[in-house]
Amino acid sequence: MAVKKGKKKEGSGIQQAAGLIRYFDEESEDAWRITPFQIYMACIGLSAFFYLVNHGVIGWIMDMF
């Protein structure tokens, strides 16, 4: 097995990582905040919708109008 020798940039990876951490660590006041409760309700709502679609309830309601 051959060992590859070459110039190694020392410290550049750490500096780049530190910059990314600072960039993603800042929170914008204009950003949307999604709570775990909202995620749970969205999942439950979508599940209920697809359940009703599979059992024909949504189609039956749409036929009434």
C-alpha cells in the first residue's frame, strides 16, 4: 500500500467549520418557527385526510355539492 504524500493545509478545515457554525447558529427574527406540536398536528391531519380518501368519504362529500 502506497502512502500519498502531499501538501496539507493545516487549520483550513477548522476555520471553515467555525464559519459555518457561526452562520447556522444565528437565528433570524423573520424566520418561521415550527413547533413540534405543529408537526404532530400536520402529520395527524394528513393521515386522517388520506384515510378518508381511501375509504371514499371525501369523494362522497364532493358528490354532495
